[in-house]
Amino acid sequence: MNLQKLKSQEYLYDQTILKIYGSGENRKIKLIRMNVLKASGIEIDDRRTERGSVNISKLDESILRSKSKIFELAYCNEWDWFFTGTLNPNKQDRTDLELYHKQLCQWIRDYNKRYHLSIKFLLIPEKHKDGKSWHMHGFLQGLPSEHLKQFQVGDIMGKALAVKVLKGDIVYNWEPYQNRFGFCDLEPIRNAEAVSKYITKYINKELANSVTELNAHTYYHSRRIKVFRTKRKRFYGLAFHKTYI
């Protein structure tokens, strides 16, 4: 196939994309009208750009793709808990993100087998203020509340968490995780859409640069979790705009 013909197929015109997120009461339909859409599977690298601009553009595009994917995975699944997990330096190397991810995944698999559960997760790594250590934010599904212990006034906890507990917020500790890795807290999810949007704030250039240097990922998730359904059709003469129904 010659280059000119390939270029003519690089973009699709007058496209409308219908994406279906979630189910039941949380079901949303997103309708996107696009004058021009980049065709998948076709990459043409014959364009001249200023030195460095390609990497910057790719980083920005990567961040946008990650944010979009995380919202999709967050909203399409019925998560039970908003989870924050840290690492105790006496139990785990806080600076080795991939080791943390690998051992956490194996630990959850073992936990599922031991208690006949099906815990699923969507987690985003974040660096501590020291610029070296890692912790995780994200969602858990399938972890029974009977496996958790509610924080009470007088328990050992961080200042921000203590303020929540004093206000009467319901926050839990997952002691098996704490015993294996370090401190954690879990809060029940009440507004799926709000928390799905909130979690994307953790995806930024600092994280993207950090994980790129480590050859790691901006997010981690369990296998076999739900994604949106996409229906694409070409329409003529219709003035659709991006909207949620």
C-alpha cells in the first residue's frame, strides 16, 4: 500500500461514538460527535517536529489516555471501598514500586484463596513528599466488611484520618494488610460518579514521568473487570455534541 493511500485512511470523518458506562442506576451513555477521528492501527511517522516536542506531546496524550481509562474502569465497576495503602519501611522497600505491586497482587490472590473471596482492585501509585517512597490509592471490590475493623477515637492513626473519625465519618482498617505491608484505611463508596472523577486527579505529569523512568505503570487493576461498551456509527448531517444521558 503506497503512502498516499495510507494517509487517506489515517483519519475517519463524521464519526459519532456511543459509549455505555456502568449499569443499573449508575448507567450512563456518552455520545461524542467527532468531525475527524484518528483510525486505529495506522501510524505515519513522516512529519517533522521540533526536537523535544514529540516527547512532550506523547506525555500529555498518555496522561489523557490514562485519565480516560481510569474513569472508565472506576465507573463501570461496582466498587465497595476507597482504599489508601502505605508501606512500613520495616516490612517492605517503600521505594520499589514494581516489587510492591507484584507482592500486593500475589498477597491478594492468596487472600482470595484462603477466604474463598474474589477481591478486585483498581490502584494508582503516588509518591510521598520525600519524592522516593510510594503508596497506593484506589478501589476495592469484594472485601467483606467483616474482614475490617472500624477506626475509633483513641486508635493510632494519622492526623487527617483522626479529623474524619472525630467528625463521625466511617473509616476502616484492614488489619491483615497492615500486618503485611503497612498502614491503610478504607472508606465506603457512596457516590460512584464523584469518586470516579476524583481518582483521576492522581494522574499527573509527575507520576507519568516517575513511572516512565521506572518502566512501570500509572495504574494497576485486576483481571476481568468491566469496561465500557462502545458502539460507533457514521452519521451525516447530524449536529451531535458530547453529552451524558
